[in-house]
Amino acid sequence: MFSACSEDEDLPNNGTPAISYIRVTNPDASDSLIAKAGQGAMIAIVGQNLGNAREIWFNDLRGSLSPTFITNTSIITRVPSDIPTDISNRMKIIFANGDSLLYDFVVDISEPVITGMLSEYVNTGEVATIYGNYFYEPVMVTFTGGVEGEVVSVSEESNAIEVRVPEGAEPGPVTVKTNFGEVESDLWFRDNRNIIASFDGTTAGLWHGPAYIKASDPEIPNINGNFIRVKRELGPWAWFEMYVGPAESDVAKETKNIPAEAFANPGDYELKFEVFTLAPLTGAEIKMYMGPKMADERGTSYTWKPNVDTGGKWETVSIPFEEFYAANQSFAYNPAGYGVSFHFSGPLAVNANFAIDNMRVVPTSVD
């Protein structure tokens, strides 16, 4: 008489599929066992009798399987990047014989990320654009002041939310919330911190500027009081001064708002302002001087070479303060303020038809 064992009895666990653990695929972290992974992450499923796997599901989304990455002891696959409709926090493997194996596994869906705004100044009732990622609908946008904006559109293609600014929105961060978390922005909506040129104060002692400071304009809407308005054709190397004042003038009443911390750690700050163009502001060279001795030193200044066409709307511009500061000879902190000279001078002709407002030195957004 002869006795024989079945093929299944020769296999570990009697041939029944089982998962021992899941790990990351990075060889340098191969001993890192995980119970969750982010969207699109590559993972290795380690176990027994896995060779006949035909389908793999994460929540209600089917993942991809390649025979090349399937053995009896492991499956390498990628977590789906799409958002599940039904979240069970389970993974399911279906085998060739129709059997299935369930395993607890969480797909860590990213909370929203805010990287910027098209314009940080937008009037009540108008539409603001917030840029970032992981804006999974439904989306809620809340402004400082505790008021919620009406979400007009969410675009995966441009990674943007359009939201109507509600009555009661105050200066401060905005918050974006989805079903997978919420985030508060580093940037401020209607940022009123450290304003160095609002164009709303007195203009005593300015050499140039009062003629270009406007309370209103038929072509450009206000966003925050007065603004600088320039409309002229400039030839090559034309020297045109739009906002100039020594440290003894009223410009110092606002330039003194630069915090001492920005001088100690200029890499942590940025110079921001809003710009509105009615013609492409390209080929221009705008010299931007700031310091204690404007009349003598403004030949050495930061050169802003804008390539800006806002298409008839306000947009926020950001310049690293570290670059601006170094180009202006890294002048010392002075709580009494500084002189400024913002003027055009460059080799190309320029159709200067634009406005600027709300110049400020603020902490850099870290997103």
C-alpha cells in the first residue's frame, strides 16, 4: 500500500493564501513594516501562496498587478492614486480560483496643500483663486473672520480652487477643508503685515510719486485704497521715476515697518505686492532701491525684470527679500525707516500701463 500527500499539503499553510506583512519597496528601508500608505505609493505584500493572485483592490478601487511582480511569497504593486468612493480601509486580493483574501490596510489620502493665491487681495463678492493640491471635493474654504466662501469651481488640471470672497472676510490665513483633512495657509489673504508702501499716507518730502498715486482709475479697480498708476511709453534707457523719497521723507513712516527679524534672517522673508497690467510688462527693468542714503546710493539697487501680463486683473508678485536686500548693499536695520527709489531704466522700450499696491515684507510661505 502506498500513501500520498496532496500538493496543497506540501505547501505552507496548506496552500491557503496568507499575508504576513506589508513593507515599503525602498531597499534602504526594507525592514519598515507599514499598515498604511499614501496614494500612488509602491508597496511589497509579503506572505504565503500568493502566486495565483489575479486582482487587488484598495477600498473600492482596483490596483494594478503584473505577473513579473507576483511570486508565491510576495506581490509588488502600487496603491491607486484616485480617491475611493467607499472607504473600508481594507485591501482585497482575488485569486484564480475565485477565493479572496481580506487584509486591513489604510490608504492615507493626502490632506489639502495650499501653495499660493493668484492675488492675495480680492474685493468682497469677487472670485479669489487658491493654488495647491489634493483639493478633493467637496471642498470648504473659510476665511479669517470665520466666514465661508462660495466655492465656484475646483480644477484638478490647474490644481486650483475658485472661491467667492464673502462679506466679513478679514486679513489673515485661509483654511481649505476636505473629507481628508484641512490646512491653514502660511500666506495671508489681504495681508496687512509690514506694509512698506501702501500709497495711502501723506507724501511730504517725496521727490516723485504724488502725481502717480491714484484714489481711483477708470480702467483699474481699487483693491485696498490708493495705488501707484503708470501709463506711458518709455524709450530705451528712459529714466522714469514713479516713487522716490529720501529717508527724511514720509516714505520712512512705512519703510520702518520691516521687522528686525527680516534683516537677521532675510531668507525667511519675501517682498510682495499686487500688480495689475493692461499691457504686457515685458522687457522692463525697474530699479528698486531701499536704504539710508537714497540720493547717493540708488545707483546700486535690485533690478526687477518683470515678465508680467495679468490680463486686466490684480495678481500677487513675490521677490525673495534676501535677493532684494543683498542687491541694496545689505543696509542695517533702522527702526526710523529708509528711503526708496523705484524707477525705470533699461535697454528696451516699454509700454508701461500698470498699477501696483500693498508693498510689504512678510514671512515666506513654506508650502
